[in-house]
Amino acid sequence: MKRLIALCLLIFWGCGPDPIPDPEAVLLVAPENLNSCTTASRINATERQVRFQWTVALHADNYELIVQNNKTQERFTSNTALQNASLILPSGASYRWSVRSKSTLTPVTTDSESWYFYLEGDPKTSHFPFPAQLKVPEDEAKIRLNAANTFLFQWEGADLDEDILSYDFYLGEEPNLLRLHQAEISNTQISVELSRGLTYYWQIITRDAQQNESSSRVFVFQTE
């Protein structure tokens, strides 16, 4: 009897519906990463229409375009079933954009990587530096300290004017209570002494020769 029940259960489970695959991430195409958006259409003195493009994603039937002003943090979104969408954005600012893949068959969504671009405004105005891209440690990473309990943080900076002056390194154990650990760093790495078994948050502020500033995202990591 037990064998019969087990056999019935096996047949029942084996004949169940196939699992619904999660939508995969798209690949971003345009505007290009860390570049000036030269294909935007002029709407008026302060606004431009930008066309965004990306590749098709497997198991996705619609997409959400997400664009954020790096200075004001204002977000602009658009939902579409196509692999492109257009938004009217304030000019003279840098932006971060990504695409979220969605499916009507599942609540699971998948985000693409983030790209950055500068939307030209007054040509006489200097460009704000792009937010630094944090490289090491990655977001939500677990890291191992060396014998001296130090770790080498690394990031990348970019500015269309190529006049980055320095970076400020912020660190803390709470995302809203970051403290300036070292200011006016001339390169893109710093070795920092940390404690083992703690959670840390870090951020980089980029400053150019015109004293324009941009803030990176805040990454979290744990020490073993």
C-alpha cells in the first residue's frame, strides 16, 4: 500500500506544470555609458527628449525604463513592451539609467546593469563628474581582511571635462550615518583598517576643478 501511495505521488508530481522561468536581464544599447548624449532632441531651452534602447530579454514580455538624475535624485520611468522608449528630461545634468525586465506570468523582475550619461545643456557650463563606480568591494560582498586587518577599496571616476580633482571616501556602519574617513584622495583606491565580523557601508564623492560634486551609490559589505 505504501509503495502504491508513493508511486501515485511520484506520478502526480512528475505530471505537474513546468516552473515559470524568471525574466532575464536586458543589455543596454543607448545612450552610451559614461558619454554625452548627442542624439537627444531639443524640446526647449531646458529640456531634451532622449531615446533609450536595449536588447530583448528572454522570458520577458514588458520592460520598465528607470532614469534618475544624479544630482537631484529625481526619477523618471516608462513602461513598454518594446525595446526602446523616449523620455523628456531636464538638460545640463548627468543621469543613471537601467531597465527592469518583467513578465505577466510571474511577479519576479530582473534589473539590468546601470549606465550613466550626460545630457548637454548650456555649452558654456562645465560638466558635473559622473558618480564614481564602486568596484571593490562589490555590493553585498563578504570580504576577508589581511593580517593587518586592512582592505584595499577601489573605484572608477569619469568626467567629460577630464578635470576630476579629488575624491572623498565615506564609511560607516549605518547607511544614513556615513562619516568622512579621508578627503581629497588623488587616486582611485585607498587602504582602510576595518574590524572583523561587522557590516559596513561606503560611498565616494567626486569633485572636479570647478568644485562640481557627484555622489556614488552606497554599497554594503561584511567582513569575515
